Amino acid sequence: MKSYDKINNLTGWLCAILTTTVYIITADRFTSWWDTGEFIASAYRLQIVHQPGAPLFLIIQNIFSNFALGDVSKVAYWMNIGSAVCSGLTILFLFWTITALTRKVFIPRGETPSTWTVIQMMLAGAIGALAYGFTDTFWYSAVESEVYAMSSLCTAVVFWLILKWERRSEEPDANRWLILIAYIMGLSIGVHLLNLLTIPAIALMVYFKKNQRITWNGTVKSLAIGVTVLALILWGVIQYSIRIAAAFDVFFVNQLGLGFGSGIVFFLLLLVGGIIWGIRYSVMLNKPILNVGLLGLSFICFGYLSYAMIAIRAHADPSLNNNSPDNVYAFLGYLNREQYGKEPLLKGQTFDAQVTEVTPTKTYKKGTRKYEKIDGIPQYNYDNEMLFPRLYSEKHADYYRSYLGLLPNEKPTFSDNLNFFFTYQLGNMYARYFFWNFAGRQNDEQNYGGYSEGNWMSGLKAIDRQVVGGQTDLPESMYANPSRNVYYLLPLLIGVVGLIWHFRKDRRFASIVALLFFFTGAAIVIYLNQTPVQPRERDYAYAGSFYAFSIWIGLGVLGCMDFLSKKFSLKISTITAGLVCLLAAPVLLVSENWDDHDRSGRSLARDMAYNYLTSCEPNAILFTYADNDTFPLWYLQEVEGIRTDVRIVNLSYLQSHWYVRQLSNQVNEAAPVKLSFDTAKLAEGVRDYMPFVDKGIENYVHLDSLLAFLLSDNPTNQVSVQNGRMLSYLPARKIEMAVDKQAVIKHQVVPSNWSDYVVDEMKWDYPQNHVSRAELSLMSIVLMNNWERPIYFTNYTPTNLMAGLDKYIVDEGIVRKLMPIELPERQEGQLMTNVEKLYEHATQNFRWGKYGLLDFVDVDSRRMMENFIYPDVYAQTTQLLKQQGDMERAKAVAVKAVDILPKRAYSLNEALTYTDIVDTLYKTGEIDLANRVVKRNVGFVNDYLDYAESLARDKPEALDARKIRFSLAALEMYNIILEGTNEKELYAQVNDVLTHYREKYISK
């Protein structure tokens, strides 16, 4: 068996090295979109990320950052390599898991396997492990600095360890494997909670091993124990341990007069003493189960101690200190993700339910000397509730009604509830992701329920015509899309064969893998209870179930070998099945997925952050809004040290008391932000919500007086609400602020040629029915700044979040500057623009990396370019310069706009946006360039209309009238542009296309 072990170890490591190498080659060189910017910045300086935190992940990634050897431009790449290494190790443990499962079938204990048996086992392990390594979801997480790669490694290690325990369970020291599993689980809490979902499978494994006679009753009991242990860790260890410690601290501080933390120390001593006593008791009375349980609890707690990093670093108050969990109640709120709210699970309201009763709750916050009682999150009772609520979000009422076909006033039934669960949550939000990985993927577009974006497909036209339709004469633009990955159902079929083979050969272990598959897939769907129209696809949450299915892909190789062995020799069946499955799973997956998973040339997230920061003048305040206009900026400042003088203020976070307090901190080279009030005025539980109460004030109210009123603690300046509590309120919506013209001129707030347009007073209407900390702080910052520092908003920021100040913002491309001016001939609601800045940024300042040279552009980058860069920077600038008659500079902008176009067209939006740029190219003599863009974009529109016609034949309900109108509008624009040129042949082609489809769709 030593030779088998050597071969098993060597082959596993070869698979790990191969996949790790692929991941390193295709890894992001910088930060990418979404959370990676925050994680990289926080790991580099050991700061606090969003709830519930990932301290162990940050610590390990900090270690990888040291391999950059001081080159800050390489820090992100080395952290991405950290994910690549974790992912490669996941493949290693998956390989060993598959071979361990096959070993139970092929090699009775004590026997030596034959050479061909070993070959079969190695092929099964390699094909299953490599197949998972190159799946869409896992590869995506393997090449970026996110928690999911390390979380997958924890899952893989734990499941492999339970197999190690099972094989050695009769040995005297076998329980050490269970203790190690507990420790890994404790550590995994500091990465992500997904690993805990392996506990029910572990419980079933222990039951099967310890009982010769298996019964349904025993199986159910073991599962109940597993779920109970999962709940005890998830809520007991992780949350209630902190909650109990907090209660002790309140008693010791408020009742006994001791210092903060004394109750926590006492609780820890009590906990440690209790566990030690329990372990000693279990030894003295020879209670092995109790002993293992208490030791396991101890090691889970040891692993969980990685969260000490959060508390320690929060006390240091670093630049990124999300939720500022520097005391026990703030730490508890951090762990509970209180900022994000809770989804109902067992019982809850329907989307059309009305609140019938509000039950207030109380919690505490840390005061100066004692804990102070404040209002907690209230509990609501509703007039329409149901068990297992799936249709609960009032924000998504219209979507629910549309999806379920409900009339405007029709109440949802429990049948509707189950329908949504099975068809949308299980179908769209899980099964679709599952088939992405093992059947094929239509494209990388975000799916909102349509037939042309983000669905699964197989590549087999007969099947795809039923699933998504429109496969007849599929246009080249869609067929050649790199994110169109088709596997012809082959990995899926091999996995199904493996599932069947496993249940036939070893029903017990097949049940354990099935339980892992369920708890890391469908059970997560039930627990998350996600609303529709998520901001991004959520397939990464279900990677554990794809891992479990990949085990069956490996075993499917053996199933195929078994089938062939009935007609052929062992040698022929092994080689044939191994080669076919190798080509049908890992080779097919890597060949299809490489082009859209290769991120080595991408840099747009970093480039956008650079462009945002360089668009700002020195010492500016830049207001951001969401993840993708905030996290890359944090990365660039905290890691690469670029433009650290710019103070970033996230408006979403500004609604939180801790973030308001942090405005007074110096951040790198950026000075504190001045406020007109003591931040205690917006402390936790104070002025969380201030409603508008119409007092009939028709005149404009001075901003300083209004802020003083909002911040007043005088009961006469407050209003009573239902529970008797007094709230500050907004008495008027018309606001004015005096403008210090000398300060405006001194600090060069406006261009010199606009100095005559500076107003004496800014006057605006507040747009919302309430004031939060964000709006109040924003107005206070503007008032106290007195034009000393430039104030900007990203173009990503919705104008309705600007407290009405959008009336005075000036568009400079991807940022909008606050200026106290009113330009002549400005139409109502029209955004003011600084053409000089637009031109300067568009042609000289902005970096776009290799964007126009990439073979594939990811959907997040396309969204940014199509929705914000093309229209706000290039199309707008060419249009404005043409209006001024400045054709030379308009030409320079248009040429630059073509330079950054991707190699292939991706969207109708892009085609329509570029019409003005094309018009500019024709009018400035860039005929060949203009013709190239027209052919590219019109060809794409024509392809789409052909596809839409084919789709409508298969799926009449899929006809998208909005996209049809969009397409015809683009063709109309190109037709008008070409009509005024000498490009008669091209004009005739476009006109023919327009006429054909206008008659087809307009007549209908």
C-alpha cells in the first residue's frame, strides 16, 4: 500500500500544481470589481471589512502581500495568487477525497490493489478534481482576492478529514481527527460560514461508522443532531457567546461600577473554567463522547479567536474601520450583520402586508462611564403573514406580481409562495447556476428573467430551443461571444453516472455526499431567502454543492469504465473511458472557459479608480455611493498610495453613526472633514430617522438655521411619534445658503471665465420625505467647508442622494463638482457641464489600460463603460464641442473614443451611444474610422434583430419591445448620419436594414 500512497500523493499534487499554475496565469494583476478592493486594502493594512468580517482571510492575505517585496503595484497580484494557491489546494483535497471514496469500493482493508485498479482510481480522482477546478464559478473565485477560494479550501479539508477519521476510527487515537475538524471549522469562521454546512454530513458519517445496523430512525436522529450542532455553532458560539459576554459586561459596569470589559473577562474565565472542568469530569468518569464534544468546542473557540483581530484593530481606529466594532455591543452588531437587516425564514410577512403592531426593543451602546440603553431594531406584526415566507420584500412587489401573474390588488397565496420558491429561488437562483457549471452558459450578462441574458444552455440546439429559444441561425456576435460556454451536457451526464454508480456501490457514502450537496446548495437557497433582481449574480455562494457534484464526476469515470468492461477488456475500458471523460469534462471545461476567465490583461477597476482620483483637485472631498465606485478607490489609496490627499466619503455608509464619527479622523494625507456639530448629536440611536413635517413654511430657510433646528434637543423643536418618543424633524424643504464669493474666488472653485456667474445665495428644494445622517452630514459638510476644499460626487452617485444640491453640480466627466453658480441659458433640470475639463480628462488624463485590446471584456467593466464612460465622457464631450464649433478638438475626442472600443460589440446601448461619435468622425474627415464603427455597430444591431425574430418564433412571450425600439433608434440615427455623407453604399445597406425591420416591427 506504500506504493499506492505515493502514487496517490504524487498525482494529487500534480493536479494541484497544474490548476494553481493556470490560476496564476489567468489571475487579476490588480484589484477587480465588487469586494476585492476592500479586501485587498484591508488585508494590506489589517483593517476592518464589512460584516461579518473575515479576519483569518485578511491575516493570511497579508502574509501573501509580503511577497511583493515592497512593490505596492504587485500587492494585489500576490493576494490574488493567495486565492490561486488556496484554490489549487482545494483541488488537491478534492482529488484525495475522490480516491478515498473509490478506495472504499475497490480496495478492501489490508489488500493491495492491482496496477489497473490504481490507474482507474487516479483517473477518477484527477478527472473529477480537474473538472471542478475549471468550472465557471470556482475558476472565477480562484483568480481574485475574495473569501470564497479560501472558504472552499476549508470545506475540502474538513470533508477529507472526516474520511481520514472514518478509515482510522478503530484506532485508539482516532478522535484526534475529529478534534482537528473542529479546529478547522473554528478557523473557517474567520473566513466564511459556508464551511459549517458540512456538519450534517459529518454527523451522518459518524452514525454510519458507529452503527452496523442502519435505520431510518437512526438516520433522522443523526441528521437532527448534525443540524443542532450547526445551529449551536452558528448562533450559540458565534453570536450568543458574545451576547452573553455583553450582558455580563453591562452588569459589571452598570451595577457593580467596574470598568468596561470586566464582565467580558469574567465571562471568559467562567467559560474556560467550565470547559476545563467538563473535560476533567469526562476523563474521570470515562465519558468519551462528552470529552470529544468539549475538546471540539474548545478548538472551535480557539479557531474563532481569529476575531480578536477585529476588536484589536478596531481600537486602533484604522482608515477602514467598518462598523467600528471597538466595544462588545458594536462587535455584536457587527457579527449579526445588523446593518443589512434580516430575511424572514420560518414565518413572515407578504410583500403587500401592512404593519399592525410595532414592538420596540432595547439594546445598549457604550457611553462615557456606563452602557446606555437605546432603541434596538423594532419587531413588527403584519396583517398578512405565512409560513416559509418567500414573497416578503415590499421593494420587489412589482416584480413578484409580474413574475407570478398577480393582478394589482390580488393577494399572494401560499401556492404563489411555493411557486416562487421552486421556480425562481431554486430554479433561477440555484439550478441555473448549477447548469452553468456542468451544462453550459449562454453569456455573462446579468439575468433578470429573460431568455437572452445569463441563462444556462447546452450547445445542443434541440434542447436549447426549448430552454432559451432563438437558436436557429444564431448570429456570429452571439455564437462567438467568449462568455458563451457550451459543454453539451457532458460533465453533467458524467456526474449523473457517478451519482448512480456511487449509490449502487456504496449507498452510505453516496448518501453522505448527497447530504453535502444538499446543504451547500438547496439549503443555502432556503436560508438566504434572496429577493429577486440582485445587484450581481450569486453563484459563488453555492460553490460547495458544485464541489460535491464534482466528486460524482470523478466517480462517473468509474461508472463508465464499469459499463465498458462488460464488453471490453479492463485495459481497453480503462483507457477508453478515462480518455473520453478527460476530454468531456476537464479538457472541455478549460477550453471553453479560458477566454472569459483569463483576467491577466484586465485593469479597468484600477483604471477607473485612478481616473476618479485624478479628476479631483488637491485635498478634495469625493462623495461616492456604491461598491464599484468606492472599493477600487480604497485599494488605490491604501495600497498603492495614489492621491491619498482626496478624502473619500461614501454616502451609503454616511447613514451610520460610526462613519459620521470617523469623518473627524485624518486619513492618510487627507485632512478631517469639518462638521458643524458634535458627532454625539448623531450617535447610535440618536437621529437615525428625521421625517419631514410640513409646517407650511413657504420661504427659503437658511441652511445653518435648519441644521440647528434638526440638531436641537429642545422638545419644542421635535415631534412625538406613536410610541411617545420625540423625534427631530425637517420643517421645510426650501433651503438657501449664503455664498462667500471671496472664498469661492480665493480657492478657485469655479473656472475664471465663470466668476461672473457665482450666486450670492444657493437655493434648492430638498427632494425626500425624511432626513438621515447622510443628508444631514452632507449639508453640514457643504456649510462648514466654505469652499476651502473642492467637493465632488462620482457620476455613479444618484442625484436624489445629493440632498437637492444636484442643482449646483457641474459635470466634469466621471466626477461632478459642486459650484455655487447659475449659468445663463441653462434649461430647468439640465446638468451644467465644464467642457474644458471634459476635454482634458477625455484626451489626456484618463487611463484605460488594455481595454480596447482585450479579446473579452467582462460584464462589470462593460456596464461601467457603457453606462458612464461612453455617454458621460466621450459622447457628451463631442456633442458639446460640436455645438461650440470646435471641430478639431471634437475630432480628437472621437478618435480617442474609438481607441477604447472593445474588439467586438457587446450591447445595443454601446451602439446607440456611439452615434454622435460617428457623426463627429464623418464631419472631421475620419471616414475610414467612422465606417469601421458603423459596420461594427450596425452589424451587431442587425444580428440582434435577426436573433430577436428567431427568439420570438420559439418563445413569443420573449419579444422585448424596448430592445426592438432601442435597435431601431440606433439604426435610425446611423441612417440619418450616413445620409449626409458620400458613403452611398454603406448608407444604402443601413437603410435597407432599417426599412426591413421597421416594416416588420412597426407594422406589427
